[in-house]
Amino acid sequence: MTPPALPRLLRTLHKEWFLVGMIAAVLLASLAPNLGRSGGVLHGDRVADAGIALVFFLHGLGISLTAFRNGLGRWKVHLVVQLCTFVVFPLVGLAAYALLGRWLPAGLALGFCYLCALPSTISSSVAMTGLARGNVPAAIFNATLSSLLGIVATPLLVAAFTGVQGDGLPFMASVIGIARLLLLPLVAGQLMRPLLHAWHTRHKRLTTLLDRWVILLLVYSAFCDSVASGLWQHNGLASLGIAFIGAGAFLAFILAFSTWLVRRCAFPVEDEIATVFCGSKKTLASGVPMAKLLFGAHPSIGLILLPIMLYHQLQLFVCSLLANRYAARSAG
């Protein structure tokens, strides 16, 4: 490697440290699964639960009710975003499972169904909408609403999917577990916002890093459990390739469909931007802890998480390109 190439590589690794971290978490779990498995040496399950509570407490500190209220008026945007997230996505997932599910590893098929059941993500939806010069208040409202609806809608959809697969999950127990783990810290953070919002704003970079590190810990813990249960003995690189192709196909479809729909409805361009970005996103931050609750005892929890892990990276890359195109078009 030539000397000029090394600094470029280091800059790339620094910029994409979260992706590198997820790969490292999977590799470390594959090499030493007993360290981070539930009940293992590091007690990853207990540490992860504490990290989840802290992260969602910080999310509660960061949610502005004023911005949330400012987005209320665009009811057509809200309708399309939530329909894409909780109706169109699951229907596409069911159709894909009916057509291709029999040829996929069971854990991977369930992972695609789980991807389709997840709510939108708050941070990147709002950031991409702002970068593209879209309707930021509408994006804040829809991303937050989606996360709240997901506490009930995601376990309900997962229960429906697993019922189709003949392995139903207890719905109410799932909702209560998710509300306790995610909603209670979120509400606590919102209640403490008047006291701690200034501190949260000053340390925004630190809290964002903490959010990413907790996700890496959850990914590592989940893969430790799966590897210890024989994940790589029954699945190989082919499963990784299928997960990547499938995640890309879902993203391409929902971006094309949502763009077509908002243009058919003659949305203003700023509303189109908010709708496309919020309606196509899926949350990794909530998705990993929800998966631990919904599938914690499942031997293929790592395989179940593969689609959302890959979808997360793809949506950031593709939507960044789209945001720059929207911004350039607005500037022109």
C-alpha cells in the first residue's frame, strides 16, 4: 500500500467506524461467543438492558414537543408515511415470504418479516429531510409517531408473521416488555427535559456516540447467543449475500413506490421529501432491543438481525445520495 493510500484508508475507516464496528462485533462473537452470550462471562444481556434504558432516556431528552406539534397539520403526509411503514412494507414482506420463503433459512426469512414490521427511525429521517431541504417538522412528527406506534404495531405484525410460519409469539407480553424497556425511559427523559435539555444539547455528540456503542453491544450479544447455538454451523456466506440482496430489493421498492405515490397525490416537494425519507426508513436503534425481547430465546437471533443491519447501512448510503439530489434541485 502506497503512503498516500494509507491516510485515505484511515479516514474512510474513521468515517465509517459504525459499519466497521458492526463487522467487528460479528467477528468477535463468532470467535468467542461464550464471552458475551446471555449468562456468559461479561453478562452482555444485563449490560445491554442498562444501555438500552439509558439510550432511550436520552432520546426522550432530545424530543421537542414544539417541533412535534408544528408538524401536525400535514395529515396527508402522516397518512402516507404510516401506511408505507405499517401496511405496505408488511404486505410486501408477506408476498416475498409466500414466493421465496420456502427456499430461505428459517431465521433469515423471519428476519425479513421482522424488517418489514419495524417502525421508522427518528434521527436519520429528520437529518436526511433537513439535508434535502424538506419539511422537517413533518419529518419529526412522523418519525416520532412511527416509533410510538411501533411499540404496539411491531409485536402485532411479528405475531401475525410468526403465526403464518406456525410459531406464534405472545402479543401482550411482547408489548408490555417493549413498553417497559423502551417507552418508560423515553417518557422519563421527556419529563426530565426541562431540567436536562441544555446539558443534552451541549453533549449531543457524546450522546450520539453512546447510542451507537449500545447498538454495537446489542449486536455483539445477539450474535454471541446465535453463534453459541450453532449459527455458522448451519449458515454461511450465502445467507449474508441473500440478506444483502433482499435488503437492497426492499429499499429499492419502497423508495420507488413512495416516490410514485406522493407524486400521484401532487405533494409539494418539501412534503415529498419528508414522506419518502420517513416512509422508507427502518430503525436499527429500536430494532435490535425489540428483537432481543421478541426473539431472545430464538437460536437464530443473529440471522434474524442480518436484514435490518444491512438495510440500515444501505438506507443511509442511498438516502444520502437522494438528499443531495433533492438539495441540488431545490438550489437550482
